[in-house]
Amino acid sequence: MKREKNRIQGTGRVYRFTLVQLFKNRANQATLFLLFLFALAAVPAVSLLGGGGAKEAVPYTVAIKSLEEWQHPELLSSGARFVLQYGYSILVLMLVTISASYIVRSVVEEKSSRLVEYLMVSVKPLALILGKILAMMTFITAMFVLMLGGVFFSYAVSSRVLDTGAVTRLLEQAGLGSFSLSLPLLLIAAVSLLLGYLLFSILAGICGAACSNMEEVEGAATQIVILSLVGYLVPILCGSTVSKAGAVFLSLCPVVSVFSAPVQYAAGTIGLPVLLLSWGLQLLLIALLALFTAKIYGGLLMYRGKKLRLQDLLKKGGV
């Protein structure tokens, strides 16, 4: 127990130092400002492009339901599940894509500048890589929170002078008009998002540790993006029409479960035990990958040779 504590001792110092440097960076400050402006303009743009409040007369509507949807009206329709799956998956994909490039580049820059060699005199590799990854995650999360804050502020102001019913009508057309996010669902979405975000961030740390120079950064970040696209596309293509057995598989399969499990729970196709099992598997995988990352991170600090293959990384990680 004491040994494990020593391995993570100093994580907080690395976290605070990295986070301060991220917010001090002028380019990062400009990015935050531009994203906030984009969020402020989102609601007026949707309202104006959505018709500015003009309502069209619709004589009748036709709704096609499956037998299961008719027998269980409390379940979301396949169309609503698709929209919910698409929206949640897009959010996860954006977080993973943006953070992957930040983490890989930061890890490689420190290796190139030899700064990490001085830091590791007083901090273990596990504490160093965890502190850095958590700081990057916090910065990207702050970026998205700023965007959401801008959208809500824009809605509060725009609703006084514009008809903001365009977004509501779009949700109703998608079948989500009656769907509400309760506090338990919001907590489940937050926990699932955090676990998936941490999983892909650690994978990005592994890719960064395997790079020996800045020329390999783009390729390493692309590997994470491709892996996340696999997890994104599988539930998008079959998640809204999959059977209950298929929903359980999507919720437990590594990488795919990050994008699928909370949506399947919200849609009613899996229960809480399956969701908790999905979280447990993700936590186990995160712990194993964190230990593996620390091993190769410490062993590859001085490596400046050719690009390593997967079997080389496994060998250096003691697998």
C-alpha cells in the first residue's frame, strides 16, 4: 500500500503546474475566447435560420412504431435513440479528439526538452503522467463548460428578443420532445463521460510516450482518433435498432461501451447492473493502462530511435 502511494505522490504538484501553464498559454487563451464567441452566436443563428418563429400549418402527421415501441410506450423510439446516441457520441468524440492532440504533443515536447528528466528526480513516472493527463482533461473540460455557459447565456438573452422555438421543434421532430434529463441520468452521463474521457486520455499518453520526436506527434494522435472513430461508428450504425443482447454487448465491449452504455441505459435497453458492470470493466482497464503507461514512460525517456511497434511497447511494459 505504501509503495503504491509513493508511486502517485506528487501527482497534485504536476497537475497544478501543468494546468497553470495551459491557461497561461496565449494560444490557448485565444482558443477559449473564440469558442465562447461561437457559443454566444449559436442560439441566434439557429433561431434565425430556423425560420424566426414562423410556424407552418401541418394538416396531420404519421408516426410509424414497431411492435415493441407500441407495447412499451415508455421506451424511446428508434429515431429518438439514434438522435440521443448521435448527440452523446459527438460530445465524447470531440472531447477525445481535442484532448488526444494536446496530450500527445505535451508528452513529446517534455521529452524533447529534457524537462521531464529533471521532474522525475522527485516525481515517479506514474505520478508525472497522471498529473499531466488530468491537467489536460481539466483544461479541455473547462473549454466545453465555457462553451455550454455561452450557449445558456445566449439563450437567456436571445429568448427576450427572438423566437427560440426552432431548437424545440427540432427536438420534437427527432422524437426527443418528451425526453427529459433527470438528475440521475445527468449523473450517469457525467460518470460515463469521465471514465471514457480518462480511458482515451491514458491511451493518448501511451502514444505520446512511444514517440521519440515531434515529427511523430501527428501520427500518434491519429491513432487515437481512429480508435475513437471505431467506438463512435459502431453504436451509431446499429445502436438504435440493436436487440437487448446486442445492447448488452455494446455496453460491455471496451472502447465501444464508452459511447454506448449510458445511451442504452437511458433508452431502457439495459439495466443498472449492466451499466455498473460496464463502469467496473472500464475502471479495471484504466488502472491497467495507467500502470502500463508509467512503465513505458519511464523506460522511453532517453529513447531516440526508430518508431516502436506494438510488440516493442508490450515488451518494454513488461507484458
